[in-house]
Amino acid sequence: MRAFDTERFSEQLVKLPEIIFGLVLAQSLVSYRAILIDPVPSGDPSSHVVAIVALITVYITTVLSWYDWHHTMMDRPYDMSRFGGTEWARLASDMVIVVLYAYLLFSIAPFESDPTAIIWRHLLGYPLIFIVYLLSGVARRRAYGPLASNLRSIIAFLAILSGVVSEYWLLTRQGASLALNVVVLLAVLGLMLLYRRNRRAETRARRELRDEGPVVAIDIDGVLGDQIAGVIPMVERDYAITLTYEDVVDWRYDFGPSDIATEIGRALSEEGYIRDMPVHEGAQKMTAALIPRHRVLVTTARSASTRDLTEEWLHRNRLFHDVLLNTEEAAKSSSAASILVDDYVGNVVEFLENTSGYAVLVRRPWNRDDSALSSHKDAGRVVTVDSLSEVPSAIRQFATQLALRDPPAQSSTRRRERGHRARGPKNEATPGRMGADDEPE
């Protein structure tokens, strides 16, 4: 069976609002041809002024929105195969936005030749658009994480535009004027331009913040995912031995006929084991807290052949990241990270001995003996945590130490150099979209 091509399917879906809006735009040019052909009629030179300003405002708004929306779709296409109902809701929201742009265009008709008409119904379309921007942004964040949309900016401009429309409605209870209509339309245009500029500035600032922060590598099996839960019933089925999570007190816990590491390796060849692996409590909140300030790598020693299933599992469970790194037999120190979050003492020791970075050991039954880390603990380069909720604060402390130790330019150079080393033949990296910097609607 041919693999589902998300990007190709998304491209086809994008054509739907494109076609509809193209038809609406073409029809508006026909509908307002009198204004376009004769913007300053000889009989009444001011009769088309308000309609012209309204058309300019709508066209500029839609062109800028269209540009930014296509930019967003390149980074975050509609992914129905992974996110299902969330992405259908997002598509529906985008279609409603197109309808509202059409509303803005055709609601100009009542004041096409009457510059003193009350235009609040036309103005109402702008806050309505921001309401749907908000719904689309929520859907996109549900699928792609907290960087997918800046909801605070949308809410702020929604409130401002709502205030402008409300104030206009109050001022025109006794009638409107040409000057008032032009001023309020220019104010709306200014707000729409400011919104686009503000969103781009926020995107640049966020990108700079993440570039300046240390790169964080997070192990999957044992940190994000509970790799033991799915193996226990297999051991009971194949060896008639009953185990519990707490029984696994060693990474290679030997239970007689086999050991836990061997059984995990065997289980990783089964799609159901990977797809249904439970997520450790706090994993989603941890990655959501880290992704706004750090480039996040998720690392695994799994075979590269499991990459697609692993990426699907990460996305379905909303474990936000920039890159999935299949290290297989490669050392964790070969990643581009300055901070490692892991559950295996051996990985932590190797990382600390071969880099100048820091590490967080997540406490699990198999790493209670962490005596091998004593010297690194004394040096302040590793901490142990009992809960994933403690990880962000530990990383903030390490990030502060790194910032004091390494100038920003030196840190960036080191990350680039180590990033090149991370992509050897056995070190397959897959870029994720969850960490792509947010783009405007």
C-alpha cells in the first residue's frame, strides 16, 4: 500500500480556499468596476472616496494574509492522518476566513456611492475575522504545539478592533460623515498593518530567543515513553513470569530466560508496541515548557526503520520537538545538545565525559544506583529529578550557567560544530514541524 503523502494531500486542500477566494476576488473587481474605472466621478468627486478606501483596506488585508497563510502552510500543512478532527476544524476555520473576506468585499456595495452611509456592518467583519483567526490558531497549536500560533497577539488586536467598531457604532447613532468613515477605515488599515508587523517582530524575537538558548536532547524510551509497560505482558505470555515496573531495577534486568533490554529490543520490532507505548506523566507539559526557549532534540537508540512510527507517536501525544534523532549505536555526546535529559546512567556519564554540557537524570527504578555520577554531581553538572515537572527548572539553571560561561557567539559556534557531527551514517535526523517558529495567520 502506498504511504499517505501528507504534503501532497495538504496541497490539494489548500486549493479549495484558493479557488473560492480567487472567484470572490474576480467577482469583486467586476462588481466595483465603476469605482475602479471612474474613481473620481465628475458629477460628485467625493461619492466614491469611502468605498475606495474600504476596497484598498480589504485588498491589502487579504494579500498580506494570503502571503502569511501560504508561508504557514509550508511549515504546517494540513495533516489529517495524524491529527484528524483538529485539522478538519482548522480547514473549516480557514474556509470561514475566506467567507469573511468575501463579506468584507461585498459589504462595501451599500455605501459604494454614499460616503456618509453608516458602515459599521462592514467594519464588523474585521473583529469577526480575528475571532476565526483565534479558532484556527487554537487548532494549529493543538496539532503543532505552542509555537504554531501567537494567540495573545490575536486576542489583543481582536480587543482593539472590537473597541474601534463599538466606538464607531456609538458615534454614528445620529448619522455618519465622510470624514469619520475615512478616518475609521484608515485606522482599521493601520491596525491590520501593525498586526502583521507585530507578528513578524514577535516571530523574529522568539527565533532569536530559541537560538540563544542551549540545545536540549531528551531521550524517548524511559523519559518520554514508558517502554516497560508494553513488555511486561509479553514476558508473562512468553515466559510465564510475572513482572512489575518496580521489579526492573537494572537496565539489563535479568529474569532468567532473558533480560529486559533484550525483550525491549524484540518488542520494538512490533508496530503496536511503538504506537501504543504509554507516555510518562508530565512529558507533554515538559516539552511544551521547553520548546519556546530551546531547540529540542528527541533522541532514541531505536533502529532508523522505526522512525516514521516514532514520529507519529510523538505527534499524536503532542510531545513537542524540533528534530527526531535516531542515534542507534552512536553516543549521546554526538548530538548537537548542550543539555541531556536521560534515564540511563551510562548515557549520562558518556555525555558528561565527552562534552562540556550538563545533564538531568530522570529517576527510574533501574537507575537508583547512580554512584558513577558522584564526581559530576560534585561539579554541579548533573541533577536527578523524581518528576518530569522538575526538568524545566533544572534546565533553566543550567542555561543560566551556560550563558555565564560561554559568550553567545561561542555557544552558537559550538552548537553548529556539534550539529554537523550529529548527522553521521548511523545518526539519522528527522526535522519536526512542532518546533518551527510561529508564523502569522
